[in-house]
Amino acid sequence: MPNSTTSPPSCSSFDPTNPPNYGYTPSLAAGIVFVILFGIATTAQLAQTVISRRWWLLVFVLGGIGELLGWIARTWASQCVYSELAFKIQISTLIFSPAFFAAGIYIILGYIIRIFGPWTSPLTARQYLWIFCTIDFFSLLVQAVGGGMASAAGSEPDGNVKPGTDTMIAGIVFQLAANLVFASLFASVIAKTYQKGKGILNVDHLSISQRERPATTTKRLRTLAGATTISTLALIARGVYRSIELIQGWRGYLITTESYFIGLDGALMVIAVAIFVFANPCWVLPRKADCYEARSENGSQEVVIEKAVDVQSNSEN
């Protein structure tokens, strides 16, 4: 962050001779709009999570809460542009929150692999979760360390913020590279589900009740795969923007021009969040308890979707 001189009171008017950390006064209108959008999307996600009792979906809720807090802080900053607390809240929450959505996407891909079988992916579902969540955690830790270094240096009139900024850049570029690797693996999995005319649905892996409505199941799985693709691309595009923004520096053109932040961070994250409200995994993916491992005729291991009620009724019969 920029080196600070003697800052005006938190809620002073914008002083061009002593610009705030943002380099501008955050837009009140944009803040209100994004608070409303993230508030609605997060509430809807929470409601669907509670109704479906798919508690792993709370990762999307936590990410939405982080985005909501970040935009509340920016709305606050629109009236108190020199508030250090508002600046630190928004920069930390808006940097860390996308990691929760990435974790949710890793879990979704794991379910897709389980549904169609291990032949679709070079990694197992568990390996995706552990490898990429570990990478995200490490990259966020590096960014946090860099942010702390930059903040400490920026509080001194002659402090050098470059080492801290470079550390933050290393963290976010590393995370972006990992996201690109994940995206290529995700694309490979989806492509393999279309091989040999199987499409996105392989009815051999479904229960009897689901085989009776293959068109509906196929449509829902395709919708979820498409939503996950769009959300992944939104996260990657945001990562590219954030990387270039920091490379330019704390007084660079991108970081001091709010329209880019609104379009390439706020709007992209709304897409990444809201798309799972309309294509929520809870209505498509099976519960962990509804999946059991079976052996095919040739002895290979498959994962079969089966409703618990169907299993219970069959055992009673």
C-alpha cells in the first residue's frame, strides 16, 4: 500500500494533495448495489444449504459473506475515505473470499469424477481437494505476509513497500497458475464424459429411478457443468486482473481506477457466486451417504448413484 504521510481524519472529504489508499473515493452507488447483490446471493445459498442439508455448500456461503463484508467496508469508505480500518477490511476480505468458491468447485469436480468413474481424471476426487486447497492456503498465506510487510512499510514516511508488494504478487500469481492448471484438468474431465457418445450422462452409473428420467438428469448435470465452467473462468479472469493490478503498483493505473475494480473484481465475483444460486449442486449431486462402491463384471471399481430410500426398500424386499 502507498506510503502514508499525515492522514486527514477518517471521514474527511477527498483531498487531491493527499490521496487516500484507494487513489479515489469509492462509489457509494456501487457499494450499495454490490452489498444488495451479494446479500441476496449469500442468503439464497444459505437457504438452499439448510434445506438440502448439504453442509459442504457452506464454503459458498462463507465466500459470499466475505464478499459482502468487503463491499460493506467499501460502502463505508465512500463516506470515510481515509479510514484505515475500512481499507484493511475490504482489501483482506476481497482477496481471501474467492478461495472459498474455488474450494467448492474442487468438491464439485470430485463428485463429477465419482459419478462417471476414475477413468475421466488423472487425479482422484480427494487428491483434487487436498492438492488445490493446500495450494490456495499457501498462496493466501504468502499474500497475507506480503500485505503485512507492505502495510508496515507504508505506515512509515520513508518505508519501502516494494518487498511486501512483490511478495503479494508472488502469492497471487502462484494461485493464478494453480487455477489455470485446475481449469485444464477440469476441461479434460468434462471432455472425457462426452467421449464415445456417452454425453454428460452415463446411465450405467445411475439408479433405476434416475434411469427413468435420463433427459432431466442429463440436463441438470450439463447445467451444473456449465455453471462450474463459467464460475471457474470468472475466478481466473479476476486473478489475471488482480495480478496485473499489483504488478503496476499501489499507485498504478488499474488500482487507482475504480471502474476496472467494479467490472473485473466485483462483477466477476457476482457471476461466480450467483450462478450457483440458479444451478445449485444440492439439487443435482448425490449425498455422500447415497453413494456406494460396486464392482462391475470385469472387477473394475465404479461409483454408483443410489437413493438411500431405494437401497432400504430393496433390502426390505
